[in-house]
Amino acid sequence: MEHKQQRLALAREVLHIEADALRSMAARLEYSFLAAVDLILACHGRVVVTGIGKSGHIGNKIAATLASTGTPSFFMHPAEAAHGDLGMVTTHDLILALSNSGESDEIIALLPALKRKGIPIIAMTGRPQSTLARQADVHLDAAVEKEACILGLAPTTSTTAALALGDALAVTLLEARQFKPEDFALSHPGGSLGRRLLVHISDLMHSGDALPVVTLGTSLKDALLEMTRKGLGMTAVLAADGNLAGIFTDGDLRRTLDRTLDLAGLTIDDVMHPQPRTIAANLLATEAAKEMELRKINGLLVVDEHGRLIGALNMHDLLKAGVV
């Protein structure tokens, strides 16, 4: 039991060390950070992130975060860059180089070529007097007092600091670009956020021959056959002039059966629900989900700007699309 407590104490100490390092870095954040932001905003190409070892792994994540938040970016391995991949970098691009020591041979070897091409360099290091920091156009100070590793060897606190500083950079750029959730969704079309922010009602609704429709005066039997054919658990009811007159759903059928078992003489006029809930086709599908949840209903009719029926959808459509 005592051994377990010691391990917990060590784990907490690691978290405290790294949290303290982030607080210290936040306190000394200065105008060089804003200079880096301005440099990136002025860049007409991509932010090319590079780093070796653990810094490379962090650089990969920073590049991915930048790319998904409105700043075109990709990661370039410095060793591969020295053997041809540097050709991917254009004079419109910008380099963000990560190295805790600021002396990584693979990155230092790239500096002369980058300088000759006139490519701006932002360095993120833990040593302001290092070669990389001195040769960069802007230096971001990611220094930490100590690593959380009890041996003082494994990059732990330093990589956490670099990762957090990269996030601070990405979020500041996001705000400066007035990046919106819809923009974020465009970079994540396959995720749940993308589905919620990109899928419109018009993308999911049933229309044309798939739309269940009967007219006033239709027998209840024929209305039920239309519902069965179209499989939405409801049918719209139109007046002779084509205007929407009502809706009949599976729930309305159950309520009708509670009143009477004799359906032979009934028409849709006798059992439909007048003034049905409707929704516009250009709204996000999430709005349909909200309306169904609020009204405790399973389907909605879709109308155009003139109130004319153009479609229908139900909760199953939303579930199938991954919107809810």
C-alpha cells in the first residue's frame, strides 16, 4: 500500500512540475509572441513546422492544430528536408522550427538554405542564446526549469511547454482570423462536429416521389397505404390548391384507435392534425433535431419560403446521418 502511495505522489509531482512550468511560461510571454502571430498572419503560403525526435512529434501535432484552425500548415522532417523535401517549401512559406536545445544538427543544417531563399523562421526553443534562436526572425521562449523525468533526461516538461505554446499560437491565430465553428467543420467533414455544422435539412429530407402526400378527402385506408409505401411514419395532407392542410402520423393513428376501432368510414380530414410543425430546408439538420426534441415529435414537414410543402424527414434520418 505504501508503495502505491509513493507512485501516486510521484505522478502528482510530475503534473505539478509541468503545470508550474506552463504558469511560468504564461507569465513571461511577451511581444515576441505577438511578432510571431503577425509574421504568420502576413504569410501567404503555409507554416512549415519542423523538429527532430520528441520535438518532431510535438511539431506534428502543432502543424495539425494550425491546419484545422485556419492556418495552412504541414510538418516537414528535417532529415528528409536535407535530402530533397526542402523543395516542398516555397518563398511564400514560413518555417516554425522546434528544438529544446536550439542546437539540433538536422535543423541547423537547413538554416543556410532557408536564409538564401528568404524564408522567415520562427524558432521555439528552451535556450534564447542558442544557434537556432539567434538565427531566427522571431524566437519563442519555451524554456522550463526542469524536466519532470526523475532522471532529468527524458523530454517531459519541455515537450509539454512546446505543445502548449503551439496551442496558444493556434488559438490566437484562430481569433485573429475570425475563424468560426463552420470553418472548423469544413476541415472536419467526417467528424460529428462536421456533420452537425455542415449537414442541412435539404441534404436529408425526402422529396418528390419519396414524399408521403395525400389530399383532403382521402380515405384513411388510402392514407395508411401511402404512409406504408413511403415509410416515414407520417403523411402530409394537402388542400386542393396545394397548400399544406395538416399531417397524420403513427401517433395520430394510435390515438384514433383509442377512440374507435371502426376506421372504414373515416377520411383523413377526420383524423389529421391541422397546422403541423414545419421547418425550412436551408436550416441545419441540428435545428430539426432541436425542434423534434422540444415538441416531442418524431417527424417534420419541410416547406419553402412561401409555406409550400417540399419535403419531410424524421428522427431516423437524423440518426442515420449522425447528426444526433
